[in-house]
Amino acid sequence: MSAGPDQAFSLAAAELGMASAAWLFTAEVDRSEGAEGVQRLRDALGRRWPVLDAVCAAWLEGARAPEVSTAPLLAWLEGITRVVVVGLEARWLDPLVAALPAAVRVGLIKHSELSPDWDRVIANFAGRVELLELADFQGWAGQRSVLLSFVYGAGGVSGLFALSAWVRVSGPDVRTQFRELIGWDVLGVPLSIYPRWLVAVSPGDFTRLEAGA
Amino acid sequence: MPPPHKHDKKHDKKHRHPASQALRFVEPASLDALLATLVPGNADREFVQRCLIDEGPLHHRGANYLLLRLLGRVLERVPGVDAPLEGEEVPMRLPPHLEDEVEEGNFPLPLPTRALRELLGDDEESLAAAVDCLTDGPPQHSLANVVMVSLLERLLARLEAKR
């Protein structure tokens, strides 16, 4: 496979999120090339993009993109005034932002090894989401503020993983400045390759772990 | 493997509980019941309890739990009707350059000042210094101080009412 698909997936993963891009690419490849195409996609990009590998493998076993479930998460967000989002998964963040009351401010930590075009990312939310720098995101701390991180693999046996941004923002100083530290699992299928781009974390790092589907 | 350090044996005897067992005596529900008299909101109370016994060094978590439970037991033995507690906000430890930007940067539990004011003879400067001492530091310290002062203020008021 040429560098084209890798570059395309890299861009999509950066600006949509790895799980969001993985389900999208897998569905599109299946639509145009069938299961053999999904297998080729997995073989070509899976080692570099383990979340895509997991989604391709699950797809070939019959899994399809799960319906996003925001209801359990919204129950934990009742009464809060700010949500600081760590990591990006557009497939999950879009409906969450739409479901939150307008008075709840939503911030997105501007940190990613995948170097997205942040202006383009934030434009997708039509002014509803604000970008936050690592240097000043604690300006959003408070007794009714929540840190929300996308996590991967909460239900699997290979461990729980988060984006490196989570490790950067969840130090002992920050942990007691936010009411809740919530992990939202967006993968829902098992990882079979150690996930580069992600960092192993402990379930105990979070006050809540919720399934995103 | 290198030979054991001469202090290791003594140290091991003194600290014989592995980390996984260091907090074996902690019953979160018992502390929750005590805190419910101070922080009625469930989400607020969970936040306070996490700061007291789920964050920071193990020895602080265990010490907080034990001291607060003991104070709670003392209070139970002096029945009485409690007046509302009023006092000073307890700020989170935020980076100095952001302190003025955070609108809700206080913990959901104030430091009551009635008993402190009596102790310090209505000296407002001393009271301000005392508040500073009690609310500074990470929340394993500051919030534990606040809960202890709250329970002690209630205890003193109940004892005074019996005189």
C-alpha cells in the first residue's frame, strides 16, 4: 500500500480522533472493497495504528461502529459548569457537546502528538468548544468542573490506555482541583497490538469510568 | 542482590504492612456518614472525601480517616443540636497566575471561625493568620483541618450548651 492511506488516516486521526477515524475508514473501505479491503487496511496500517488494527479485526468478526451513548456520562455531569476535555474523539464529543446545557462551558486541551490543525478542529464545534493551553487550563478548575478523558480498552484484558495529554494534565496538583476525573471508553473492542500513541493508565486514576457505547 | 542495609530490619519491623494493606481499616461509608453532617450535597461530599482519603500519600489518607472518625465518635457522645457553621472559604491550590481567573476555585466546605475567634480573643489579625495556616497546603491537609475544626466547633458548642 502506498503512503497515501497512511497520510490520510494520520490526518483523520489527528482531527477526528483515532477511534473515530478507525470506524470511519473501516466502514468506507468495506463499502468499496469489502472484507478483503478491510483485511488489507489492517495489514497495511495496523501495526502503526493499533486502534485501527483493533477496529479492523473487530469488523472482520462482525462488529460495527457502536451507537454512541451519552446518557450515563450526562448523569455524572449534572450540576457542573465546565468540562475540560482531554483528547479528541469527534464521534463521541459531537453528541456530548450537543447534549450538554448551553450554560456548561466545554474546553479542549490543545495537545496532541498528531499535530492537528486546531483551527479546523475547533471550527467543527461552531463556537461551542474553546481551546485550552496546558499552561492555563487550570483556569477552568473548580468545585463544579470536570476533567474528561477519552480512554481505550476499559473492558479488555490488555489494559487501559489514554492519550499522552491525560498524563500531562492529571498530576497530583490538578487532581484535587476538579470535582470528577472521568474516563470515557470509546474503543469497546479489544486491542491486540500494544498501542503506540497511547499511554497505559490505571482505572484508579479516574473517579468514574464510563462506556461510550 | 546486595546485603541488607543495617537499618532495613528495624525499618521493616516498624513498617510491616505492605502498601496494599496500609489502608485496610478505612471504611469510606463511615466517613461519608460523618461528612454528610457537614457537606449535604452528594457530589460535593464525594469530592471532599476523595481529597481526604483517596489522594496524596497513604499515611495522610489513613491518618485523616482515623482522626476524623475518632472526632466523630467523641461528638456522638455529646448529643446536641448544632447551629449552622459559618466561616471562610477554603481555596484550591491553583497556579498563582490563574488564581484570579477561577470563579469556583474553593472547596465546597468552608472553615468555621466561631471557635477560633473565641480562642484568639477576637483578634482579627490573629484569626486571619490562623485561617491562613489551616487552609494552606494540599487538600489532604487543608480539608482535613477544616473538617476537624468543624467537628471541634460543634463539640465545644454542645459542651457549652450543657454547662
